[in-house]
Amino acid sequence: MNECTTIDTPFCLYDADRNKDMKSFKGPGVLVCSIDNMPTQLPRESTDFFGNLLYPYALDIIRSDAKKPLDEHNFSPAVHGAIIASNGKLTPNFEYIQELRQLNQRSKHKADNREQQSKTV
């Protein structure tokens, strides 16, 4: 994808084989909605609803000390399970992200090599 979609044109068709996105629903590819400012487009009611759901966990978050190890906190299970990183490391629930990063990096190298080979005359 070269750019995000917009509220006025929320979808595009992305063809990964050609690395092209088109403002069309016809042809090969995956339909993508990538509006970068979507949260700012939500109505107040949605914000209030989300805030009301988040509020019970706010004290856990506010009272936390980011310098302490995660295991030393007494977070509720919901807050503990939602923490992605602590003290510069991925938490156990999210360690899979590092593997995804490595796979992505290897794929990028393969794609770069193919691109260089196709440009060689």
C-alpha cells in the first residue's frame, strides 16, 4: 500500500503480487480499509461507551510503576493480559510478535533480492 484510505474513499483493492493498490473492487487482490484517522471519526457515543468500559481498569493503570517488573504488580487479569511490553521486553502473551517481526524481515530480504535480480540486465 502506498497510502491510507480516507473517509471519502474508505476501501481499495490491494494486489500484493504487483504491490499495487487500486480504487476498484474488480480484479485480483484483497479489499483493504486503512483509514489512519478512523478513531477521530467515531461519534461521541462510541467514545463514551469505550470510556465507560475502560474506566474500571483506570486505577490499575494509574497506580502502576513502569520501572517495576510486571510480576510485582497486582493488576486485574484484564489489565495484565492487555500489557504488550514491560521494561523493554514483550510480555509472555505477546512474545509471538518477535517471531512475526523475524518472519517479516526474512520475507522483506527475499523480496528485495527478487527485485534486484529482476532489475539486473
